[in-house]
Amino acid sequence: MATTTLLGISGSLRKGSHNSLLLAEAARLFGDATYNEADINFPLYNGDDEEAHGVPSAVDALAQKISDADAILISTPEYNKGPSGALKNALDWVSRSKVKPWGNKPVAVMSAAAGRAGGERAQMVLRGFMVPFRPRILQGPEIHVAASHEAFDENGQLTGEMYIKDLRQLMESLRAEINI
């Protein structure tokens, strides 16, 4: 059997992002798989720029990576009760690619944020953003890592037993969704 390929999309552009750490932990708990994290540092979407220059090659490359992956992991911070602008911008750009990668693709959504709700509101808004693309978004368990600055050890691994248990269960559900 071929190795499973997971693509992580972090809604944070920050170096050492807690959302990137959470994605890496999800991939680790998933088990045997090839894991890559996407680069979503794209220019702001502008229809005039698209008309003049087309879809950037980096966007087309991401759309192809999404298409080629067996499943997608998305983790978003919460900025003003919603997902990051970088993540929304990336979703908008990918929707303009000739490759339409999301249809029926298994997707696990999670969030890590400084606040006590752990990005719950951002995650709910993100799920709404995904509706037009028609992926198979797993419904749970929901992963909302609160006080994310305290949730990872010096090696970048998640420390809370509840988070680890739920994330492991989410990855088991994702594995089952891939094998449907």
C-alpha cells in the first residue's frame, strides 16, 4: 500500500507558530504518513492583478499539492473572532486556480490561540468558508488549543493529555475517512 500523504495548512505565517506546531503534532499522532506544510504567504487577492498576470504559480502549486494529498490538516489562529486573513486569502486564491482540489477531500480542522476558547470561533468561521469547496470536513472531536503559548513543550510537542487524546482520536477518524 502506498504511503499516505498529508498536507498541513497553517493559518499563521509566523516562524514557530503554535498552529504549525499543532499541525506537526497531528501528523505525528496520525502515524505512518508523508507530511508537508504548505506555504500560504501569497500576495493579497486582487481581481485586477489576476486579470493582468494570472494566478501566481505558487497558488497553482498549492492547489496541486491539495489535489495530490490524501487528506488536509488546517489549523488557524483566531484574529478578531475569525481565521487569519492569510488563510482566507489563500483559500480565495486557490479557488481561482484551474485545479479544483477540494471536492470530497478529507479535511481535519483545528485551532491554537492565546485566548481561553482556543480559536473556537475562528474554526467555526473557517468551516463556513470551506462550504463552497465541498470537502469532507471531519466533525470532531474538535481541537481548540487554548493558551497555546503554554500548550507545547520545548520540543514543540503538545503537553495536555486531553488535547493529545482528542487529537489522536481526530487523526484516527481522518485515517478512517481516507480509507473509505
